[in-house]
Amino acid sequence: TLRIVNLPDFRLAQIMIFAIEEINRSEMLLPNVSIGYQIYDTCSSRMSSMSATMGLMNGPEFAMLVSLFVFYLFFFSQISHTASCECLSNRKDHPSFFRTISSDYHQSRALAYIVKHLGWSWVGAVNSDNDYGNYGMAIFLNTAQKEGICVEYSEKFYRTEPEKLKKVVDTIKKGTTKVIVAFVSFIEMGLLIDQLNILNITGLQIIGVEGWITSKSLITPKSFQVMGGSLGFALRKINLEGFSDYVVKAFWETAFPCTQLKGNSSQYVINCSRYQDLLALKNYNEDVPEQRYSSHVYKAVYAVAHSLHSLLKFLVNNILKYINDNALKKVNFTVKFGDRVWFDRTGAAVAQYEVVNWQQDSDGSLQFKSVGYYDASLPPDQQFVLNTENIIWARGQLKPSSICSESCLPGTRKAAQKGRPVCCYDCIPCAEGEISNETDSNNCKQCPGDLLSNAEKNKCVLKAVEFLSFTEVMGIVLVFFSLFGAGLTVLVAILFYRMRDTPIVKANNSELSFLLLFSLTLCLLCSLTFIGQPNEWSCMLRHTAFGITFVLCISCLLGKTIVVLMAFKATLPGSNVMKWFGPAQQRLSVVAFTLIQVLICVLWLTISPPFPHKNMKYFKEKIILECSLGSTISFWAVLGYIGLLAVLCFILAFLARTLPDNFNEAKFITFSMLIFCAVWITFIPAYVSSPGKFTVAVEIFAILASSFGLLHDPDPVLSEE
């Protein structure tokens, strides 16, 4: 007994009949062939569905030929206008299943795209605990993970499980996210809305699917308090040309029993009047404009017709001589409202959705407002369009923010929180020498060696370059003592020159004295090459000039010491040693000692010369610009040779210290060599341990100290003598 008529589903049946009648009137499609239909109501029951299927196969005798034709032709092929579950895409299990609606594979991915497009990375997920919800949610979760979207929770329930529904609502209430993706059917959605209303859980931004987003039974003033501003994907709404007139005619004849007069026929009940009372039937046809499945039913009927049309050539005397199971797979046509109909390798149609938004008009009426679309048939960069300015958000507020953690600013990096999704993280400042110049950077980048991170840690800046400069206090002091010593030495040389004819100057080996004063001046001035910004020439000059001038100076002192010893020996009776160490031999000894140092320096400059070097080893925040030694062995060979001559000079001078007063110059040479050796012995640990420009300062200090040690004030008594 028929008790309740589902008017929307009845309208879909009318769409099917409308399409069949169109095809039967067509002279291009299935000419001279008429198709019919049988309608069974499944009553949303598996048993009723099975009974209807068996009834189709085992109907009256006149229907048996149709059943056999369908069996052999399509192997009981089915075309659905609503079954979108991805589970039906498996051609191994469902080889003859087709659908004019797209698979949920595309809708699930589109859900992730809309979430990402709106800048949400922290969502909740709820789905129906059946194939429709489980398959759809699994695809969404997989796509969300690839798109960097985190899911705080994923809950599911079925309409017959109130305890699970209660758990879902409790999870939503305790959750921190306000954006929820609901992949449920309209029945489960109705139950969920009721529970949210009971607990007064509002302010949620729901993202829905075509299974419920345009269900008029759900959008009520009460549900709008919870669901207002919901977004979701819906099937496109298409008005079929001619269907409205067909429905009006059928509606009129059904609501007011009458028939149109046909010619002179006298068979009629009541003439249809142009004026009838419609108030009692005001809700009868209200769902017609919202029949979003209508076009899919229409396409399904035409797909069957086109597949049959392709098989007409295999019919001989109304008997099928050839079975073609690919007929439906190969259909490719365009319906009158412009849509192209074809099936992909899974038997589904191309994905085409509207994005709808639950809104309230100024008059208080509730509606589904189109705010965008998703069309998989378009190029990738044109498939998804969303007009965010037309969206009314939950409770009429601004677009909600749904993130687990705020974005990490440049200068910081993300550090995942233990035991939580990747969208939940802490922002850790970059370490010294590291930067991040992007928002939400996962790692900090190391600055190149000559660069340093700024205070904000978002940019690498040049490190301060440090060297001993002429303009800084230390440099000025060292330059002063260098020039002062050189000036003092020049004054002594001038004094010697003016007194060159006096006996004391003549007796003091004036030639070696002038050479000594000259080399001593060079020793004092060579310290200037250690000050200022190092370059290739200054690096090679500073150590070689220092080494050669000091050897020249010590060679002169060594010569003078030997002369003193030889002179004392010459005073002894019968001694002729002076002829073996005369002026020529003295000059030759100085040249020989100096040439050895020159040879060491030439080998140094040839094999591995000193060069400018940026030292970033000691300080992270600055660069020490210094001269690298090149060959360390050569450097210590230069110092070692100077030390050898100094020790030799010291020993000889020490041996001559007890000579009579006329030969007391050896005392001063001993004192000078003692200072010289003491300075350079202490120089070694100070040089090794001093960082940066202080290394250079220590070396200059040693040069100046040892040079000043070679200067002494002449004894007035000796001068008078």
C-alpha cells in the first residue's frame, strides 16, 4: 500500500520519462525503435532492491525479451545518477557499472583544495561509517596530508549508533579547531545537527559534500544557528529545456483531474480550466528548480539510447547477432544543454561541482548561494574557482582562522611538538650565524663564512673586518715609537758623521757603525709594514724585510764583537791576528751572514710565500684580516737563523766582557744581545697565544723592543778618553 510519496524522487522518475519520450520522438536517435521503462521502488531497503531486481529479470512474458536483451547486451549493466562512492570504481568487482555522476575521488580531493585555498591547516573530520563515508574520508585525509593540512581528529558514526554519535559531538566540543569536514549522508548530517543544537555548539565552519549540502530538509531556521555559513560541493543545477512545460502539464492533469480535448474526441473528464485554486498545492512542485540530479538522470537515459543506437547494425530481424559489451564504454555525445557525456576508465563521468554557501537573505529566507565551482575537465589552473568575497561565514563573522600554531616569522624555524601533528610546532630562533628569510621555515640556513646573521636572524650581513690600522690608538702608538726610534737612530748617525774625524769614531770601526745604524733604522721602519690592511705585497715584504734587516744588524754587531776580540789579541806580543780579520774580512762576514738570510727568504717567497688571509677561526662575529705565513717552516727558519746569530754574538760579547776599559764596547753588545734574546724568547709564546690583530701587535712590539735594546747612551768618560 502506497502511503508516502517522495516528491523529489518522483520528479526524477518524471525526468527519466521525459527523456525517454524525447528519444522516441527523435528521428536521429534510434529511428523506428521505441524504448520503454519499468519503475520499481527500492524504499531505501536492500531487500526491496533485491526484490525489484528479481522482478525486472522475471517479469511478465512481454518483458522477458527485454530482460534477455539487457542481459546479453550489457551483462546487466547499471547506470546510476547518484552513486558516487569511490568503492564502485573498482572495475574488477564492478565491470559493468557506470554512472553519470563523478566518483567521490574528485570531491574528496576538492575538499582538501578548498581547505588549503582558505588558509586552514587545522581541521576536524567526521564521516558516515559506511562505504560512502569511509572511502571518501580516506581520500580526503590522504590528500590533506600531501597539501600540508593537519587533522585534529577523524571520527565516524552510523545512523543507528547513538553512542558513537555522542562521542563525535563530544570530540567536536572539546576540539580546538572550528573547521570541520563532514563527509556524511544527509541522514547522518541531520542527526549530527540535532545534537549540536541540543548542546548549543555554534560558531563551527562546516565543509560539506553533495550528499547533504543542498538538502532542503536540513536547512531550517533552527539548524541555521549551527550550520549558517556552511560551505560545500554540490552538483550543478541545470534547467532542462521543455521539462517545465512537461511538468506543468502533468501536474495540472494530476492535481485537477481533466484532459485536453483532442480533435473531435468526446472522451474526456473535465475540460482543464485556466483558473484553479493552487493554495492547497503550494508545496507540490517547490523542489523542481533544485533538482540537481535531474541532468544526471537525463544523461543516463541518453547514454543508454546512444549505446543501443551503436548496436542497431548488429540486429537482424530483431535478433541480436553480435554482442558488444563496450557499447556504453564508448559513448561520447553532447546533450542539448551543452554537457558532453562520456565515461572514464572507472565508468564515471567527469567531476563538475558548484561550491554553495548557506546564506540568509535580507527577508530572512534561507538559501544555497553559489560562490564558486570545481570542474575537472578544465586545465589544472582553471579547475577550482572560489569567490571568497561572496561567502557568508559562520555566524556572519569574519573568515575564521584555523591553525594549530601561528606562523613562524623570518628569523625562526619550526620545531615539531612531540606527539602532535606536523601543523603543531614551536617557533625556535635561529642560532648565531644562521638565518631564515621565509615565513614558516623548517630549517635555518647557515650564513657563508664571511657573513653574519643580523639581530633579527633574517638576513646575512658582512662581518666586521679587523686588522691593525694606522688610525686606531694601538697603531698610532706603535707608529710613533717606530718613527721615534728611527729618528733617534738617524740623529746618532748624523752625530757620528759630524764626528767622523775624531779619534773615538775612527777607533770604533766607523764603517760597521754606520752600517749598523743604517740597518737599525731599517729594523725600526720595517715594523710599519705590519700596520694597515694586508695585501699581497705587504705580506711578502713584512717578514722578509724584518728577517734581512735584523740579520744585517746582528751581523754588524757580530763583526764588531769579533773585532774587539781580535784587537785584544793583537795587543799581545807576537800576535798578527788582525791581518786575518781586517776591514775586508769584516765586510765579507757581514755580507755572508746576510746572504744566508736572503737565500732563506728567496726560497720562502718562491715555494710558499705569505699571502692575505681572512681568519674566521677565532671569532664568529668578525673576520681577522691577516697575513698567512704560507710556509711555517720558512718563518721559523728566518727567526731561528736570527736567534742563532744573536746567541753567537751574545757568547762572543760575553767572553769579551772582562777586557780592559778600552775594549768595553763588548759590555754594551752583551747587554743589547741579552735584551734581544729575552724579547724574542718571550715573543714565541705571546705570538702563538695572541688572537687577531694582537698577534701583529706582539710582533711589532718585539721588533721595536729588540731594536731599542740595540741603542745605548755612550759613556761620557769613554768619549773624553
